[in-house]
Amino acid sequence: MLGDLTYLLSEKEEYFKVAQSLSGLHQEVADQTGVNAWEKVIGTLRALLPDYEIVRASEGPGKTYFSGNFRALNDSTCLHCDWTPYDAATEDWIINQVTHQAVFNLYMAPVKGGRTWVHDVEWSEECLNFRDPDTYGYRDEIIHGRQNVVVKPEVGDLWFFNSRNMHQVEKVEPEPCPELGLPYRPRLCLSSFIGLLPEHKTGGRPRLILWS
């Protein structure tokens, strides 16, 4: 038991150490490109939701979460969902306290394929009956007969969806990317999770916290 606790504490310490080292990443990219994409997304959220406090998740001084991964996902994913109150239920993170969770993706490169399918099946304990023991995801039977939305990655498009819903990503069709010296063009996007801490948890305005 003590060993498990020590591992969890060291895992958190390592996360916050890495998060702190990346705290200036978006400004560094902005200095090179002239655009702070993460700040533009946050500005959009604040304009749409003026009654909400919108901040990076934090557990106090020196414990601010990182938000805004640049991801190059070319392979397909299994059917899965992202719901932190279940995924990290045994760990002590403030993000476990959210009552709703979403994700944003800002697409930054032209690709063929790589679509995201979002299904009208929100995670509940009943979904555990459909867990796929060979992956981190769920069996396809769980989405049979349910509606879905297909997101096609287009440069500059900003998409939000409920990450608690079952979703999956198609494989990108390989094509050369000589301008980057790569044999393939990466499906590059800027992503972050967004979670709601309601008034009774914040003691004030509802708060949207972001993390990656």
C-alpha cells in the first residue's frame, strides 16, 4: 500500500515537473509563427461563455497542469472514450472532480482520411460490460444502431465534442510530405481536455479547467 502511494505521489510530481517545463511552449511557437493558437482557442471559449471562469487546471502553486498538446496522430484508434472521473478514479487529481468533460481539436495540417467518429453513446457503468480486454477501448457492439457524427479534419477547423461519448479515429492515408522531409503528412492538431467544476465545488462562478 505504501509503495502504491509513493508511486502515485512521484507520478504527480513528475507530471507537474514536465508541465512546468512546457509552460512557455505556446509562446515559443507564437514567437516563431506569429500566432498563439492556444490563446486564440481560449479567447474563443471566453467570448462564448462569459459567465464561466476558464483557466488551466491547478492544484496550487507549482502545480498547474499543462494544456494544449500538439499531436500528430496518423494511426487509427480503437473505439474508446475519455472520462477522467472513471479513467483515473483511484488517483488524486483535481481533474477527477469534473462533472462534465469535453475535448477540443484545432486541425493544423491537410490530410487524407483521419476522420473522427463520435457516437451517441455516453460512458456509464453499463459500458464496462463491453470493455475489450485486448485494448484500452470497447467492443463495437456498444454503438450498433446508434447515431454518430463524423468530423473531417480541415485546416483551421476547431471542433469541440463530449469526450465521454464513445469515439474513434480513422487512419490517415499516407502521402509524402517533402516540405518537412517526412515520408508521410502528419495529422497535426492542437488538443486539450476541458472539464466543468460547478459552483458548489468552486464556491463562486462555474469553472472550466483545461489539461492535457
